[in-house]
Amino acid sequence: MALMSYAAAAAAALGEAMQADPRVVALGEDLGRGGIFGQYCGLRERFGPDRVIDTPISEATIMGAAVGMALTGLRPVVELRVIDFALCAMDEIVNQAAKNRYMFGGQGRVPCVIRMPSGIWSASAAQHSQSLEAWFAAVPGLVVVAPSSAQDNASLLRAAIECGDPVAYFEHKELWAAQGEVELDARVELGRARTLRTGRDLTIVSWSKAALWSLEAAALLTGDGIDAEVIDLRTLWPWDRAAVFESASRTGRVLVAHEAIQVAGFGAEIAATLAEHTRARVARIGAPRIPVGYAPVLEQQARLDALRIAQKARSLVGAEA
Amino acid sequence: MCRIRAFEDAAEAASRGGVAAFGQLAGGDAMVRGPLHLSTGQEATPTGVCAHLHPADCLTSTHRGHGHTLAKGASLERMMHELFGRASGFCGGRGGSMHIADFSVGMLGANGVVAAGIAIAVGAAQSIRLQRKDAIAATFFGDGAINRGPFAESLNWAATFGLPLLFVCEDNHWSATTPTAAVSAGEGAAARARAYGIEAFEVDGNDVEAVHEVAGRLVAAIRSGDGPKLLQSRTYRVKGHVSVDPAAYRDPAELDAALLRDPLAITAGRLLLRGLSTDDIERFARAARAEVAEAVESARAAAWPEASAAFESIQDTGAGQWH
């Protein structure tokens, strides 16, 4: 157990994975200097430039090359810098990596982790601040992961590297410095949610940084006499229905909170599934359908926070009271 | 070359009425359905290049990839079964013509997206080197593909890392239904490769011996550690973009001129001069047609995939959770 940042936990977990398995390589821009968020610190020195590969600014070929590497026996960890730049590699992610195994009748496998740091990165405006995880959840072949803590970033990155499927892996751009106790050997199974707080009155389902806001919201709600349960989904596909359904059966109310734009967000999928399969009252909250602006007052309009989540939770609980 | 030609002719015949395109409606009878991109008239390039490749060498291909697949040593019969959508096809009927692959002979896949195979070959080449395998990678792409970003990115990448990779541009003059020259600046694939410091050669792509000779030199250089090379093989797309495309947009004189330079006819002429008889040559073509006819018959009789196969080989994590 050691106190580590979210970035250092990822670097440590990747280091362990590379040590354990010579097939694991990392490729992307600026990795030789530790990556722009420090999430590859020390790996080049430890494993050399052949396994920690500094690439040109060529997102399509970074991802395409990773597919070729995966098909020929390697397990690449692909750094696309920010989700916004991953859009330059969408063919390679969606048409090539995700579909290869099926399309070619199972002849090949594309085990890879596609790291696409996500979410609002303060003052970075519209092309560096998106949360697009719902797009990837809609693509058959992909696993979708979004860790919210240093421990989960270590455990889930390790699980993603070992799982054998292409994994869309969304670290949060504003969590890199977040500290937490990390046990590097602690394993987490993909597809398993984590209950951050137990409660009786409603369940808030969330992931990534929004899970932390949800926890803050739960603290605010105690002032209203509302006891909220908070579930961090951690894996968006496959998502942990059993955990969410079980919680919903106890609380009877579920609010899905995410940083991504609410319209067609993954919250809609969870809410609709709950409506189809449970008796729970459901609601969702996400960002308005606007690009993220630069000036603080503009950026703030696109941000979800604990206050907004708490407000939505109150209305969900109060609506039937 | 005879086998590729016979395969394409039979696939074309089996595809009539199989796709709604170019003003035609799809009928229900066609055995080969959907877009079928024929490489008729382009047989010399894969034949001349792949003669130098081993099963351990990796190859990526294009939407017009039947010739590449055969030349790399894949089973003609299983490829026909895949075109017919049968369970016994290379991909169990999941892929069809645009997604043929035979990983067992290093053929890592045709591709429905122009230029997408190039970057995959770059990764295969880097992987080969990293794992110190005794192999190289090769990638076929068309002249239309040189206008997509992954071509430029991959040239730079392969040159920067000095990868064991052969780029083969099959320059058939057409980007779907648009003449490539009308939408392309500069002198083509070879000139662009040279701008990145990659040694590049142009060859008459309808002359299988010329292709074989130049490709042999390039492959040998790549195997010796000399980095990536590019071969621009000038050929011609005799058929339309897809099998049902009558290519009414092009000057018939252009096709007539191309047919005079048919790669099979050129080779046959040479063999006659070297003492083979017309009968000897016709025997090759006849044997190829017989092999293809058998493949068509066995494909026709082969079983369709089970409906449950639609849910297999997608992903392990979350398998079974389809909604």
C-alpha cells in the first residue's frame, strides 16, 4: 500500500504489466518524456525505446499500427493523448480494432488498451474537454472503462491490458494529480461496479470524475435528510446491471449522473434499461448540449457539479413524496 | 495469374443482380451478394510480388483483394465459400469479399476502408522487428489510397523507424469512378515516397516478369535490413469499381488500349516465344477454370452459418450482454 497519484498509479501498473509480459508495449506521442500527464514516467528508462515507443503526431497510424501489432502477437497500450484527438483515429478504433475479430471469423484478436483522457480540462475549451464514452459503448467489440480513483486506475488498467479485447480506456484529465492509497497487486474484474457509499433513499449511478461529485452530492443531501447510495460504475461496457438493479430494488429511485452531454449520453441507456426492467423511478443528469467554452463563466455552464446533482436528486426524491 | 483471372470471372458471374448500385436493383438469386471489387486485369502485381513472400511474412490488402489473397497462398476454395457467405468460408460468412483473410498464410485481411490496411502493416512490421522474427510485412493499396492521411502518416512512420515493410501501390488509374489524375497533385505514389526518403520504383504492372524482378530486389533489400521500399505498379482496372458498375463514365478507347496490354496475354506471348505451344498455355487456363468451377460447386452446396454465429467472436468481456 502506498500513497500515489492517479497518474503514478497508472504508470506503476503499466510498469508491472510490462515487467510481467514482454508482449506489452506502449506507443503514442511524447511517451519518452513520461507522457504529457506523467502517466508513463520512468517507463522509457526501464523498458527502452522499442517498448515505450515515441511516435509522430499521427493518431490514425498510432492506432492502425497498434492493430497490426496486436494481430501479430503484441499487447499494445495506445496513448491518444486526449479523447478529442482520438477522433483522428476513429476508423482505426471502430472499423479496424473493434471489428477485426468478428469480421475475419475469429482468426485474429486485437488485445489493446486505447487510452483517451477524457472530460473537461479546465480552461482548455471545446477541443480538449469532451466526454464521448457513450459513442464507444455503442461499438460492438469494445470494452469501455472509466476509472475514478488511483487504485482503480492501477487495477483496471492492469485488467484492461490482460483481458484480450480492445478496451476504450478513459482516464479523467483533471484526476491525474488525485492522490489515493494504492495496492498494486489488488485486482479488479472488468464489468464490476463499486459502491462508494451506501444509502436508503436513492441510488446515484456515476463514473469517472462525476462519481466524486456524486459522493459530494450525497454529503450535501444528508442535510435534507436524504440518504443517497453512490455507485461508481467503473466499466461502462459491460456495465454492472446486477449491482445497479440490486441497489435500485432497495432504494426505488435511481439518478444517473455523468459529465458527458446528457442528450444521447450513456445515462439514457442506463435509465431506459432500469425503466424496462425495474420498478425504480429514474432520472438522469449530464451537461447541456453545448460545446465547452473557454472563459470561466462559459466553461461553468458545461460543468456538472455536486450542487446540480444534489438538486436533481432532491427533485427525484421529492417528486413522489 | 490464371487462377486469379478465373476466380474473378466466376465471382463476377455469380454476383449478377447481387447488389443495388448504379441504378440496378438487387435480385434474390445472386450467390455473391453486395459490393464485389474485381481485380481482373491486375493479376501481374500480386503474382510478381507475392512470389517473394513467405507464409511468415505479413500482408494487408484492400477491398480489391482476391488476387492478393490467392497469391499469398490462401485456399481458393475457402475464399469462394466466403464470397458465397458460407460457414466454411475463411471468415465463416461474417466478412464476404471485402473482408477476406487467411491468417494461417500471413494474409492479415482485406479492408473495406481505403488505405486502412497500410497502417496495420506498419504495426505488423514494427512487431516483427520487436519480436526479432525472420519476416517482413507488405501492404497493397490503390492509387486512390495515396490521397488518404494514413498513407502519408505511414510513409513517415516506416521511414522514421526503418521498418521492414514493402509498400505496393497498384496504380489502376481509378479512384472508384473518378480518374485519380483528376484529383491528385504531383507525380504519384513513388514520388511521394521519395519525398520521405523512401526508395521507390515504378514498374509496368501488367508485366509479371518486370514486377517479379523489381519486387525481388526490393524484398531482398528489406530482408537485409535496408528499411521500407515502395513499388508503384502501373496497371489498369478493366472492370468497373464494383462488379455491377458498367464504367460508362470512361472513354471506351481507354479500355480498348488497356485490353491490348492484358497481363495474361503478354505472358502468353512470351511463353510462345520461349517454345511453349498454345495448347500448353491453354492448359494452365483450363486447369484454373476447372479448379474455380469446383470451388463454385462446393460453395453452392456448402452450409450457411448458424444464426448464432452472429453472436460469436465479438468480445470475451461482456460476451452475452448484447442489449
